Amino acid sequence: MQEPITSLRAGASAQVIALLGPGSSFQRKLRTMGIREGVRIKVVAVHPFAGPLVVEIGGRQITLGRGIARKIMVRAED
Amino acid sequence: MKRIVLMGNPNIGKSVVFSRLTGAEVITSNYPGTTVDFSRGRACLEDERVEIIDAPGTYSLQPTNRAEEVAVEMLRWADLIINVVDATNLERNLFLTLELLEERKPMILALNMWDEAERSGIEIDKKALEEHLDLPVVSTIALTGEGIKELVEKLHEARTPADLKALSEEEKWIDIGWISKEVQKVSHRHPGLADRLSEATIKPFTGTPIALMVIFSTFWTVRLIGEGLIAHLFEPLFELYRPLAIKVSAALGPGMLHDLLIGKIIDGNIDYVQSMGLLTTGIYVPLGMVLPYIVGFYLALSLLEDSGYLPRLATLSDNLFHRLGMHGHAIVPLFLGLGCNVPGALSTRNLETRKQRFIAATLLGLAVPCTAKSAMIFGVLGSYGQGYVFLVFAALALVYVAAGLVLNKAVRGESPEIFLEIPPYRRPGFLTILKKTWMRIRWFLAEAIPFLFLGVLLVNVLYTVGFMEWIARIFSPFFEWWLAIPGEAVVALLVGFFRKDLAVGMLLPLGLNAGQMVVATTVLSLYFPCVATFAVLVKELGMRDTLKSAAVMAVTALLVGGAMRMALIG
């Protein structure tokens, strides 16, 4: 099942399925930071009050705003 | 002369490689976006004089902010590219590498942070990578200098790959996936102390109290170092200097030259703060009042920068900054601005849109007190009691937030969300920190002292020609009516345009009461940044936006000053 990464809890892992969102430049930015279809992604922290998410990809942490995170579709792993 | 440009992703050590190659000193830190402008240096490599350019980091050749625009611009001037690549993050870095190849310029690859890659269980087959890319590849550890010699020796092998076809973005990613699978072996590694610390400092519930503690202890350290240096070093030095200054004063006798060099004699003695002579106040304010805190501040800042803590702080504070029309990365201009507004204003280049840069720069000039401003606030209000000092800083913090909320609504444009890479924690190097602090101190001395001398000179000239009395008379009615402070305080505002710290000597002799002094100090902090910051704002925002920004500052200063007058004086 596909869901945006924002619906995962902190500590959960998932696989990136698709990047939604406007234009190729937005998706390029995600990909050049390591967020690409197929990679494993872990949610490290979810900041309250619609704050940013911290995710981990290939041992590197990245902070992303909630709106950006909503465009990352993932399949949760258990 | 051949031009060599260093290109690579942010925060992978390009500037360290640059200093290694040229011997030039540049500021380096452990967070993405330290370099916002290019630096150039010359070197003699392999008996050839070359020019080396250090470009800001970028993830791709389609820039998303002004710092990245500079990087892409630099590429046009390159005769040869050194593509610095983060060995701990090969896959992601290769995208820029493939884009750079399509520029068809001779290129060489430096796999930097080789030691960190080895430690984290990453093995890269250099030979295989060389074959896949058809480029010379060198492994480097720029921090220790390892591999730099080999990089230099191999520069002449830099080349454009023989069969190179332009790839679409998708094809590039497929290529990258394939290459990294072929050349790289990653063995799993258990999370260590650094990883656990990293998690604890970035999660909201553990990270927030830690952040408050870090900020508190930072300022506590700055004060400790500053006050210690003043009490044990600078005050004694200036007391040693006093007899000499008095001799000069006696030798000169009364007259114009005495007024200019020594200034007023107060109660039969030289008053370093109020005398207003080039050889008294002109030296004492920058060296005796501000420099000690500059030393303390930049030592503490270097620790925050080099450990990698700032991006965590940016994450934790993102929520607040987002409401002010920026995002967490705006913590960098704010922190740099507490030292000096000039580097603070330059670092707004890491923000993506005009709206974000305008708000960040305006709030910076308005409500972020640089060390000189802070020294002024302490110098003027310290004798009235610490409570009043706190009142001014609290007012500034409140103005920062309130003005941000308003500007977020009022300024048109986009405010994209935070998208920031968090670097691993690194142990700051003792020597690196000392060197960096020393560079910034030298820069402060070179910038501050000329402006301070100009300020002192201006004060003396304007007093002599009677301009000060004239302007004080004109403004008196307005100042007394609106702010309940005497018109002479306008003189401090004028002088504050050159150096805020100089205003201490102008305000102290006025004999204001505590409430008036708080109002005067707050207005003086808010109304305008110094002339050096103004020049940078014009460069970064353009004339139109700078004037708008200045209007916001002036109006806010008068409104806040009026409100504080009501609250404190009645």
C-alpha cells in the first residue's frame, strides 16, 4: 500500500515508491539529496505543530518541511 | 593563467581542499552553505602558475538559491575542474559529476573524506571508478592534507572522457546506480555514540531542552571569556597606556589638535568612553570594549559551526522561523549576525527566495544586535542594573518575532520549506578553531577601526562647526514629545550610523534616567544597522529592497520607542 511518508511514526522504515509534486526541479532536488524511487528511508523524528520531518537515507539525515514530505510516497516495512 | 575551479556538493570540504592547494585562509565549517561566494587564490602547482577558484557547494547545475547560482557561474570560467566528491556519500555526489562531465572540460575527481568513509565501512574501488568514468580519481583527506600532493601530481591527467553521450536525468540515475554498485562495498555498521547523540539532539522532546542548554551555555561562555579578558588583560593594558596619553595631552596643550586626538578632559582625567579623541575613545571602544567579546563569541561560534550542531538547531527552530516567513536555515544569518551583521547578511544567500532573503536581512539589521551593539547596550545600561540590560534584549527578541510575523503577511512571494542535509557530528579541531577565530578577529579589526576613527572624526568636526547643536535643536521637540529623551540623543543616532558602540560616549554624558536610557538604547539598536551592513544589504537585496528594508527599520524603531516610552516613562 502506498502512503505519504508523513503518515509514518518516528522510528518507522519504508521504501520510496514515488515522488509526487510539481515540476522536475522539485523532484531533481529530492533525488540529488538521495531521496529516490526504490531507496530505503527511515523516519528519525517528527516535529510537532506541522513541523519538519527528519529522515535518514543511506546513513545520512535530512530535514524536510512537512509539505515536501507529503509528496514522498512510500510503502511501509515492518 | 590556467583557471582551476573546485566544484562539488555542499559541506564536503571544498574550502579545506582550497586552503590546502593555495595556502589561502578561508572560513570552513561543518554545515552546508558555509561558502556563499567564490574565493580565488593563486598557487604554483607543478611549476605552473594557476588560479584556483573555490565555488559554493551545489547539488546540481540547476541552481535553487543564490549561492548555487554563483557556483554555476564560476563553472563558465573554468579551464579545469576538480570535482570534490564526498566518499561517504558517493551515489548522491555522482549526479553532479555526470552533469559536470557534460560541460566537456578537463576534470579530475577528488574522493574526499576518505578516512570517514573507511571508518563507516565504505570501500570504494578507485581503479574501477576511474575506468567507469574515464577520469583520474584521487582519494584525499583534506583536513590532514593526505592525498593533496597526489591530486596536484595528477592534475595534468585531467581529461574529458573519450566517448561521452548526453544523458537524460533518468538515464543518469540509472548509470549512477550501476556505477556505485560496481565500485562500492558497504558493510553494515552498528550505530555508535555519535549516532545516538545525533538522534537525541534532533528529536523534538530531547532536542529542545538540549538546544536551550547549548544556547544558554554559549552566551554564558561568551560573557565569561569577554569579562575575563577585560578584567585581566585589556583594562590593565589601558591603565598602562594612560600615563602616556596624559603626557601627549599635556604636550599638545588645549586646541583643535588636542580635541581631535585626546578629546575632552573630564574631571581632570581622560575618560576612555566619553573623551571622544582618536587616541582615547577611538582606540578604547574597539579594543577595550568590543574585542574581548568578539574573541569570546567567535570561539563559541566556531565550536557550534565545526561540531555540526547548527543544522540540528535549524531543524528544531524551523517551526518558529517558518511562521516568520523563513525556514530553519535562517538560524545561520541570525547566529553569524550576533557577531557582526555583515557576514550575517551575506549568509542570507542560502535562502531560496527573495521574500525569505528580504525578511531575514531586515530582521537582522533591525533586531539582531552585533557584538558592537551588545557592547553598547551593556556599556550604557550596565551601571543602571542588569534588569535594564535584559529589558532591551527582551525587546529586541520580541521585535524580531513580531516584525517577522507581520512581514510574513506583508511581503509577497513564496517561502519554501526547509530542505537541509544534517552532517554527521565531527570533533572540532583545536588549531582550526583558533585559526578561524584569529581570521575573524583580524577582519573585525580591519573593518571596525577605520569606521570608528571616521566616527570619532565626524563627531569632532560636527561639534566644532556647531552642526551638532543645530541638529539637536531641530530634533529636540520631536524627540522630547515622542520619546521623552533630550534632542542631544539624536547625535548618538547620527554617530551610530558609523559605529553603534561609539554611541555609549554620546549617551552617557546626557545624564538620562534609567527609563530614558532604555528607550534611547532600544531606538539606537533598532533604527538602522551600521554603514558597513547597509552596503552589504544594497549588494544583496538591491537598492529598492534595501530602502524598503530601511523604512521598515525606521518605522519600527519609532513605534517601539514610543511604546516603551509609554510603558517606562509615562
